Amino acid sequence: MRRPLTVAFAALLLGACPEAPRSTPALLAVEPASGPNDVRVELEVRGDFEPATRVDFEGGSTSTLDGRFQARLFSGNAGEGIDLEEVALVGKGTLRAVVPAGAPERRYSLQVLDPRGRSGTLEKAYRALSPANSVARLLVAPISAQLVGVPFTVTASAIDSTGRVVEGFEAEARLSDATGTLAAQAPPRFSGGRLTASVSVDAPADSNVLLVEDSEGRSAASRTFATAPALPVALRVASAPPSVQAGACSEEFVLRLEDAGGRPPEVPVGATVQLRASLPELGFFVDAACRRPVGEATLSSAGVATFHALSSRSGTGLLRLAAEAVPAVEHPVAVRPGAASGLAFLTPSQRVRVGGCSQTVELASVGGDGLPAPVAGHLPLRLAAPADLLLFVDAACSIPSGSLSLEADAAVRTLYVSPRAEGLLVLAAQAQGLGVASEAFLAVP
């Protein structure tokens, strides 16, 4: 059982034995796969490459390691082509070689010849390009942190396989970003191998990325950069009720901080808007029931603040709204009368000569603030006066008063009185749901 091994070992000791033959070298890939033809381009060829070895066990000759490879590019006839320079085995399965300058612009196959004279071929392995057509990749320059809505400059280059800018490259380009809000101020394009564009981003992002794509479909992404909200420049009243009813909690007022482009800005935590009003009876509240009064409204992270208002009296005035670092805002406010809750004579008691005619007497439906307030609709008035106090509708006391009523658009009624005898005479008025009101007149000779 041991004899064959002994014979083989003895045969090995007889002298220098060449390495057992192997298969044809296999070529797997070439990097780069293309390059400019006006300069020398270094290639890395990957495949099944090993040097030839010869071992002398008798010491009569020197053991050798032969790593001499040859390589050439060819198109069409493999016997004719371009010999590659500086071909060297630099690692297991890796050759380095240099394509000389001046290779005609075309696609080439690659042939490698090993030290034993065996060859391997990789079809369409490399393409030599004219300088203007030799773009291998795009490169986007780093972008620093930016502010939303503020224009900044983007630069990119078209690079060949040697790292040079392809100065002959001209092409349209497309720019985009991770937020989908990037806008360019002019159509972007590569000119002389370079792109320079002024752009802005309309949405904040902690890790934004800008993408450049040329008309050939090549693309490149920038390193990540932040787009932070811009600083506020203005305070706006985003929405407000057209008026406030006296005695009732108003609808919501909405305030908003904006940057120069009208977008939500960066807002410090805890920022507020101070609330003031020229109407002393008007107060501000944080809730829709007007139970929690406030003197300032807190801004959200989006720069929005809300509040409600309540006034005990009707009238018109101004709201003054102020936040740090932006101009204060004045907003008109109208407090309309509340719902009618009673009757009242608006004019004071008068002295009237017997047989004469009084000054105007005003009778109105009033709200809780004592000011005229409209009624829901037609509401008859019942007037009661002593026999010596006559009622008229004109300032000459020539047209006797008939029936009077209050209307939705007429909360105040006017009349005149004329006494026929001396003394204190009282006029009473009543309306359904509004109670009774009275006015006294002193009749003098």
C-alpha cells in the first residue's frame, strides 16, 4: 500500500520538476472599465493569475518564480492591438497595467498572456474615450448646514477615471433633495465639466441629501447636511373672528411667526406673544370657555399661538401683540353688543314745561353691559303714562305716538313727551322677556 507513494517521492527527488500544467487564465473584471484616451490610465485586472514556479531539489539549479505577464487591448483581430505597459502581478489574482495615451476611441477586449504562454480574454473589457466623453462619475462638493428658504450655492463636477474634471463636458442637469422641496433659481447645467447653481430648500431636515443627475442618467449624492428653520422676521394674525360679542367668549385668535418667505421659523422653547388691548374691559384667555385668563400666549415649535377674548362692554379698539425680535402688531377688534336682556331709557330725566315738548327720549333694549343690544326680531313695546303726560313721535309734539316696537336692526326707539299739568310724571315701558323700565319727568309751569 505504501509503494506507490515511495516511488512518486523518489521521482520527485530526481531533479528540478516543472509545476503541473494548469488551465487557461480566467479574466473576471477590469477597473476602471473606461478612461480618457489623452492620458495614461492605470488598470486593475482581476482574475485567476499565478506566477510560474520551478523547484530544484538536487541543488543543481536555482528554484525560480516567474511572474512576467503580458497584456494587450484589441478590437477585431486579437493579433493586432495596443500593448499595455508596466504589467505586474501585485497580489493573488490581481494584475496592474497601464493603458498608454493615444488609444483610439472605441471599446476593446483585453487579452492576458501568462508566463507559461497561455492566454485568457475578456470581451469588451475596456473603453477608450475622448476627453469630452470620458465622464466616469459626478462629484458633489460638501454642503454646510443651511437655513430653510435662504439660497445657497451647490457645486458639482464631472470626473473621469483619473480624477480629472472633464472640461469638455456640457449637459443639462437635475437637482433634488431628500425633502422634495429643493428649488433652483435657474435651470442647472454642467458647463466646462462643472455645475454651479443657487438653490433653496423649503423644509427643515436634520439629515438632508442633495442629488445631482446629468442628462446621461449619471447621478451623485452630497454628504448629509442639515436644513434648519430660518429666524422669524414677522408676527402675523393668521385668523381672527370678525367681532367679539360682549359678555361671550370669542372664537379663537391665531397668531403665527413667519420667516422672510412666510414659512414657520425656528422658535425658541418657551417663546410667547404679549397680549394687550386698548379696551380696558377686554381680557384674554387660554381656553374656549374664557375661564383661564392670560397676559401672553405661548408659541408652539411651529411658531403658532392661540387665545380667546372676552369683554364686558361693546366698543371698538386695537389689540397690541408683541413677540421678541420681531415688530409688534396692532389688530383692530370690534366688540358688538351682547344679546338683549332688558329695557332701559338711555336719556336722563328731564324738566319739561307744561304744554311744552321735551327733548328726545331714547328707549332701548340693552345687554348686560347696559348698552343697546339687538333683539331677535319684532318685539312690541307697551308704554304706560299718566293722563297728564302725552306721547309724540316728533320734536314738535304734533304727531301722537301710536304703537312702538323694537326690531332686530333697531334696538333704540325715540319719542317725545308733553305734560299737561305740573308735578312728577313717570313713563313706564315693558317688553316681553325684557322686563320693565321707567323714566321720570318733572313738569314745571
